[in-house]
Amino acid sequence: MQRTRRPNLHDVAHLAGVSHQTVSRVLNEQPNVRPETRERVLEAIESLGYRRSLAARALVTSRTHTLGVLVQGKPRFGPSSTMLAVAQAARDAAHYVSLAVVERPSVEETAAALEFFEEQGVEGIVVISPTVDSLEAARSRTPGVPMVIVAAGEAPQESYWVTSVDQRLGAALATRHLLALGHPDVVHLAGPGRWLDAAERVAGWREERARWGLPPADPIPANWSATRGYEAVRDLVAGETPSAIFAANDQLALGVLRALAEAGVSVPGRVSVIGYDDVEGAGYFTPPLTTVRQPFHTLGGRCVEILLQEINEPGAQMPAALLRPIEPVLVVRGTTAPYTSERIEKEEGQG
């Protein structure tokens, strides 16, 4: 099969009746081109469907317009959603994305990935750092280009900027919602301890409980899976069933709902349940899941905005608005309801 050759700069120049240097000046937005000539070149570009070579552009401008994105290998909703949001924000800003996946974020693997990015000539790097291990690995090497790390609860360092969703606030919103409904306490089913987001959600849950005058408590340790949510709550209902459960993500909440349904415990009549993330389809759980929505689109845009600020104005003061954690949103649906002790006592008597 014969392949059609892609149009090049000389094809544009021939069609527009100008030199290839003139075409180059138009592409680089240089001012010394007459308006009618510029218009003719642009028409030729559109007519031919000419697409500029990134490599050629880099040679002329010393800009690759490419950002590196480093992400941990295991597929999880939060990091994957953040990665996609960064890629979209980069495209919106006319930048390309080079992706590196680190299965186990050791110092050596992370350093190799960052070196790979620099060899490619990326202009900035986003490190999506969900765990303590991956954060420590990213800290181990100072890249020669601007870097922003998505790391909840962390502060910017001399070698990198930090952005994140405010996970403490999200956990506080979830806990406050349940306590404001009159529940005497809120049990927290926590994510893995070495995950930064999970640790921040535990902290937010504890702080909000303290604001309401509740005694210190420990969460129920878990992971991010529906299986663990199911197992943990199946053990809970064998004893004294709490009236309110805050699960650290929506998959855990899904397992919680399954375990409660099998035990004949009504939601939200007997137990109110709230998740975290607002995954696609959360509104179609049975009942529809009350949860905390993370604004990943905003987070991806923030990563790119911070990098472009540093790339375009190196050393300039970073706007304070770009460094503030992004606020999550409570989405109230059908799994939470006011606490009514009489109704609970009646249901327990029937059981």
C-alpha cells in the first residue's frame, strides 16, 4: 500500500509563493511579515493540512512544549484521574505529555524516570505521588527542570512545587455531614496508611470528631478495595453496628453497602454510609451513594498552570492562589439520612 507523504514546510512555501524562511517566520509568529503574506501562508497551511514537526520546532525555538508525567503503576481511580486531567490540561495549553510509569517507586526507578524526561528535553515534570514511598523517591533527586508534585498534606520545597486536593477538608465535610444529621459517632474505614491521601483523610476525620466533642478514636484499617469494605463491615455487624460509616473511597463504600444488605441492615434507615471520590456510576449504587467529589479537572489544570508559570517566568513569585489546596465538594445522595434512635431501636427489635 502506497503511503501519502505528509506535507512539509517547502510544500507550504511553494503553494503560498514565498520562501521557506517566510513560512518559518509565520510559524514562529515573528513580526516582520506583511499581513497579506502571513494570510497567504496560513491559508496554504490549512489547505495542505500541514502539521508542524515538534522536533523541528524545538531546534528553532529551544522549546519542546512537552511535559513529563510520572505516575505509579498500579491503576487507582485518584492517580489515574489526575494523570488524565494533567494530559488534558497540557493539550489545552498546546503542550505534549510524555508519560513514565513506575511500578514500584524506588529511588532508583524514580531517578531513572526523571533522567529519561530530562534527556527528552521536557520543560517541566508532574509527579503524581500517592504514597510516602513515591514522595521520598521524588525527593531523592533534584531535576534540572521545574517540577510539581501532587502530594496531599506536603509543603513546597526548594526543588519542587506541591499541589493537591484538600483531603483533610474532604474528610471533615464527610464527617461533619454525618454528625450534623444527628449521628452520635462516625466510624471511619481508612485507606492504606502509607498513602498520603488516606493519611490526610484520617486526620480530617479525627479533627472533625474533636470539634464535635467526641473522644479520640482509631479508624478501621483497610485498603482501597470493595472486598475489604465488605469484609470489614461484615465483621462490624456481627457486633454493635454503628449508625454512620465514612469509607475512604467509593470502592470501599460499595463493599460496605453489600455487607449491610446481606446482613439485612437498611441504608440509610439503620446505617448512613458516605464514600469518597465520586467515581463514575456512584449515583447508581443502591441506594445512590453520598460521597465527596474530587475536582480532578481543576487539579490537572493547576499542575500545568504552576509549571507554565515557572517555565515562562523562572524565579518569579508563584501566585498564592496556585499554591492553595483545591477544595473538594460534598455530594449528598441517598445513603445518608438523619439519625433517629427510635427507628433504629424498632429495626433492631424486629431483627
